Amino acid sequence: KLLVLFGIRPAANTSSLAAMAKRLVVVLVSATITLASKCPGSAAFIHASCSVQADSATSCDDVMEEMKARIEGQYKAWHDPHNNGTYKILSEGKTELLVTRTSGAKSFGGKTYTDKVLFELSQSADGCSVSACSESQGTSVGDFSTNYCNIRNLYCGSAEGCKPIKHDFSTKETSVSPSIGASKDASVCAPVLRAKDDIGGVFTDPNHYKPGTLAGVRMLSGNRGNAPSSDITLVGSDDGATFWTLHGKFTSVARSALVIDFSPKGGPAGLMGAYVGGRITFQDGNQWSKLAAPEAPLVTVQGGGVDLGGFYTDPNHYRQGTFAGTRMVSGLQGDAPSQSVTLVGSDDGAAFWTILGHFTSEARDALEIDFSPKGGPKLAATFADGRITFADGNAWPRHGRLFKLTL
């Protein structure tokens, strides 16, 4: 059965079959062994792992302090850029750190996976030598570079696209040894893009766009909170009055190829597209263009009915003539009313995030928004007269205004 599972055709001779099975067991066991590094161990007989030998151009005290600062700063000062996992320190010493990492919600299959990671540091004349090993705690062979990223994302510097907290230093990896079936693709560990290359922003759809209104306007984000994600969230409107939510995914590591599910609003379930040069071009020929800025000033919309969907500004972040502090909000999934509330917005006008909430009243005028993915609290709020007012006193007015297209 083990041979069939791994696609090996059994030999007719029983002794040959036994020999093949023994060789397969040796291969599988070797898949759980990493070289040159002390490993934390795993209860799973077959599991993915990775060991790394590296040299950091700083003291071991700085390396240890930086790794701990990232773990202790999770969700506020720092987040794990590889699917937003969660690290937890199990034990620590001056030169040794043992942690667990639990996968984020965007991991393979949407399941939760736990890994253990052991770091050993030794001071040298040129800096700090890092010996690390990560092991999956459940049965696994392929790991989509997760064990490698578990290690790398705690010491990589700004030159590698990472976000240091206390010490920014360079690290040269001299040996990376994944187990059989595991991988070591650094590009998936911290998929950071420049703001001008990121899909996040405000777009117009020429099939619906009406100058002077919000009809045909969509706000997109490829981040969940501040963390890069493989998912894409869209909040938009076809008529300028009703605002819907749709979802998609990136289908390339470069975050340029994508697919959007338009079926919740009557469209195709998997419309493929590509984001290049400020435009999303879909396979049906439609092309959405990114807006550089709104035409200022925005015009506040009074009233507007009982649906909270719309385009808002947060006075704590809003800068006139930019998209800083703007948010697009929807209480619909496609065309259908939902208990969930989706917000896509930007605090600086460059990076766009997605956060979620839910209604807490049948009248859909009371709600709670979870700002924790971008470092904030969960806040209760009310919606009335075209305004979302939060428990902390902040109030977002709803707007409607012509957008100025500048490419």
C-alpha cells in the first residue's frame, strides 16, 4: 500500500517487493532528517523539515534581540509576511531559541499547521553564525517552503524585503537543506512589493463607469490587514448606490496574474486577468484603470438610505486630494445581503488593506469592526444618516464625487 501511495509499481516477486518497501522507508525517513543543524523534533514519523546555516553581519546578541522583537511585536509592530502565521516562544537562552509557528488562515487548504523551530547562535570574529532547523509537527512531505520561511523571516533584513524591528543587518545563508519534498523558495517568504507595483487602489470599470458618480468604481486590496495575502478583495458599485463585495486570488508569485469570482453578482466564476502598469486586463477584453487621485473636495452624502455601503473618509487619516484615509464599505456578498461587513481602504493613499466586521443588530445599523489585522482594536459602531460612528468617538462620513483619472 505504501508503494502504491507514492506511485511505485510493485514487483511481482515478493522478495523484490520487500526490498523496494525497505528502500522506500529509508527514503521517507531521510525526508525527515536535516543536516548540520540540531532539530527540535516531531512526533510525526513522516514530516517536512528544513535546516539552515547562515552568517549574520552583527553580534549574536543583536540577532537574538531582533528575532524576539519580531515575535513579541506580532500584529502591531510586526507580522509574519508568509501567510501571517503566529510565532510563540517555548524556551530561550543566551544563544538558543525554541519557538512554534502556527500557520495563518491563508495556508494551504485553509487548515492550521504547527511547526517547531530551533535556533542556535555562536559568535565569530565576523559576526554571528546561525544554525536553525524547522520541523512540521504533523504528517507531511511537501511544505510550500514553509519550514524554510519559518526560519528566514525571523532574521532577514530590509535588503531582502523584510521589516526589521530593532536591528537591520545582512545575513548570508551558506546552506539551506530542505527535506525530500519540501522546498526553499525565498520569494514566497516575504512577498513585498513597491506601492506603485501593488494592485491595491481605486479602479474604474468602463462597462459601468459614469463620470460624476461612483458607478463603476471599485476599490481593491491584496492585503489582509497589513499583511500581503494570496487573496484579493473588491468592494465596488455598478450604479453608484449599491456596494457589493467580491473575492479573487493571485495565481502567480509576482502577484500580477489573478482570477476573480464574479458569480455572486451574476458573472463568471473564474474570470482570469493580469495586473500590469496600473491596469487590470481581463480575458474577456475588459480593462480596469487605476485612479491616481479623487477630485477634491469630496462631497458628503447626507442620508442615503438604510444600507451602509459606500465610499467613506476617516478624518484621522484623510488627506484632501489623495486616497489617504479613504474606505469603501459593503454589507453585501455579491448582490446578497450578508451579516458580514467588508472594508477596503488606505491610510496613506498607497497601501490598501482589507478588514472585516459584522452587523450586531437585525436593523443592520449596529456593527463591530475588527481592526486587529492592522494593529487596532475591535470597535463597536453605529450607522445612521450616512455616517459610521465608532465607540471611540471617530466618525466616518460617506461621500460621492467625480473621480479624476490621471495615468
